[in-house]
Amino acid sequence: MNKRILVTGGLGYIGSHTVIALHENNYEVVIVDNLSNSDKSFLKKITDITGKSPDFECFDLTDLIPLKRFFDTHPIDGIIHFAAFKAVRESVKIPLKYYYNNLVSLIQLLQEFQARGLDNFIFSSSCTVYGQADKLPIKEDAPLKPLESPYGSTKQMSEQILRDYANIHIKKVVSLRYFNPIGAHLSIKIGEFPLGIPQNLVPFITQTAIGMHPKLSIFGGDYNTKDGTAIRDYIHVYDLAKAHVAALSRLLRGKNRSSFEVFNLGTGRGHSVLEVVKAFERILNKSFDYQIIDRRSGDIEAAYADTSLAEKELGWKAEISLEEALQTAWAWEKKIASDKEKF
Ligand code: NAD
Ligand code: UD1
């Protein structure tokens, strides 16, 4: 029988792409999402792409009554836990909102997981836990630094909770540290929907190109990098999705080496902001309007992943290039605009 996986936050950006990858690998999926940052229409889009309909339950993971009812009625073989709030700037302004949602969801989920004797748990972490790493590329054993954002702190704290839990209860738990996810599904039927003005680079670039902002502001031109702009590791969201399938398969086959494992998910290549802009100009086939302004507070200079552990242990490697990923992001932005025109 096919394994049945609970995907929390499965209608969100990375979750919805992962549901597709799970379907493509013959897993059955049940999604729990409270739609706080997603839209129910993504369910139909997932079905359009894969020909399969995931089960869907709409409730808040911080709400214990529907959570218990869910586990009473849904047998599952593993959990991929995406559900969280992720807006870094908002988390600085309203820290309790982030600590409450991200930590209470996780703890209650683990309590039910434990009470029902379940195993196989995958957690969405972030390269943000490293802060500005001392060495590049960043390896999983790099020290975690004190962070400026409560959002980042929830990721560090969640990993600590999971480590303590997995070690004492001998469970199989994996934390995946994403570098910078970008792009849309190759079908261009699903992609990212940033709320308000995007803080992240790629959605800001595509929205500027479509005419929603006058120009891009590049935060900082005086970093100690090849062109003075900051460096990141941009990974296509479907490459990221496939890594979850690889991690899940490792757990289900009992191939994990310890009860709590951590893997970096990136491409292993760093690109500066200016390189991303130039790559996007090549896609547009024209120049793109930008200005270089002061650094953004809390930003780091450079981060890119050492991906050798994920390659060796998960048998996974990112395949989609920056250019292809940007092409999907641009096609998705144009699709959103043309859909808006129809209504
Ligand atoms: P997203 O906001 O698109 O998806 C999260 C989903 O979780 C949304 O559909 C939202 O409605 C749901 N949700 C949030 N709180 C919930 C709750 N209490 N109960 C039920 N549903 C809830 O975010 P994403 O970009 O897909 O990110 C997924 C995960 O990956 C998050 O944990 C995020 O912190 C982490 N992550 C994201 C990035 C990124 O750049 N997108 C980078 C590193 C890590
Ligand atoms: C941000 C978050 C981080 C999160 C990550 C992925 C902050 C401080 N950090 O990191 O916690 O894990 O997203 O979701 O918000 N840039 C511009 N102009 C823009 C937007 C961005 O120059 O309008 C630059 C940034 O300064 C950075 C690079 O582009 O150098 C990438 O920015 P972004 O997409 O926000 O990702 P991170 O800074 O890596």
C-alpha cells in the first residue's frame, strides 16, 4: 500500500510543490493548512498537474481540538511540517505572533505524534540559522549564531526542540535547512504569492519588471564580494521539493544514521544580487532599472551551501540553473498578471 504523508502548510509555496513531488513518487498526501498564507484554489491546481487529489483539512495547528480529531481519523506514515509564519520583518515587530505560531504548532504536533506512536518527521528549517557563517561554503556543523529576527530564532529553537525530542524518544527526525528558494513549478500553474510588497529579491524583481514598482533597490554595494553586492544560494523550489521526497524515503527505509539529522538544501553556488539582476536582464532581453542603496539591517554578506552531505546521504542534487529558475519566476509573474486581467 502507498504510504500516506501529512503535509502541514501543504498549500503554501514550498509545501504545494512538495505535494506534487510526493504524488509523482506515489505517496498519498493529506494536507493540513489554515489558509493564513495560501489559497484553497491551489488544491485544484495540484490535481491539474498530478491527476491526483490530496485530502485537505483546514484548521490551525495551534488549535488542539481539531488537531486531536485529525489524528484520531487519519492514519499516517510520516509528517512533513512546513506550516509556519515566515515574514522576517514582521517577526521583528510582532515577535509573539511568530513564537506562538511556529513553536506551539510544532510542540502540539510532536505531542500528538508521540502519543500515537508515529515516526518519520521532516522539518522546514532555514540557512538563516547560521547567521553570517565564518567559512564558505557553509557546512551543517557550522556554529549557529545569535540572530536579529524572532523568525530566525524560531527555526533555531525548533531544531533544538526536535533534537531533544528525537534523541530521548529514538524517533527519526530530519531538519532541512533551505537556502534561498525561488521560481515556480515548470507547468507555471503554481508559484509564490507574496503578501504585500515582497521583501525577497526575486519576487521584487519580477514585480518590478511587470510594472508594480518603479525600480529595484539593491541593499548594499559595499560588501566584500566580487561586485560589492551580497551573495546567496538561490535554489529552484522544485529541486527543493524533490529533496523532501529523498529525505522521506531515507527515513521510511530506516537509512538514517542518527535520530536527528540536518541537511543543507542549496545549489552550492553563490550568486551576487547584481548577477541575479544581469541574469534577469538576459531573460527580459533589455536592461532593468535598479539603484544601489544602503545595506538592509540584519542582512549578511554571503551565504551558500556545502551540499556534499545531502548529495552523499540523500542521493539528491539541485539540477535547475539560476537562469531557468528565473525564467519560471518571470513566467509565473506574467501568469498572475494575465489572470488578474481576466477578472
Ligand atoms: P508559505 O507561507 O507559503 O507556506 C506556509 C503555509 O503554512 C501557508 O499555506 C500557511 O497558510 C500555513 N500555516 C501557517 N501557520 C499555520 C498554522 N498554525 N496552522 C496551519 N497552517 C498554517 O511559506 P513557504 O515559503 O512555503 O515556507 C514553508 C516553510 O519553509 C516555512 O516553515 C518557512 O519558514 C520555511 N522556509 C521558507 C523559506 C522561503 O524563503 N520561502 C526559506 C527557508 C525556510
Ligand atoms: C531573507 C531573510 C531570511 C530568510 C530568507 C529566505 C532577512 C533579513 N532575511 O534572507 O531570514 O531565510 O530571506 O526566505 O529578511 N535584496 C535587495 N533588494 C530587495 C530584496 C533583496 O537588494 O528588494 C538583496 C538582499 O539584501 C540580499 C539578497 O537580495 O542580499 C537576497 O535577499 P532575500 O531574498 O530577502 O533573502 P535573504 O536576505 O537571504
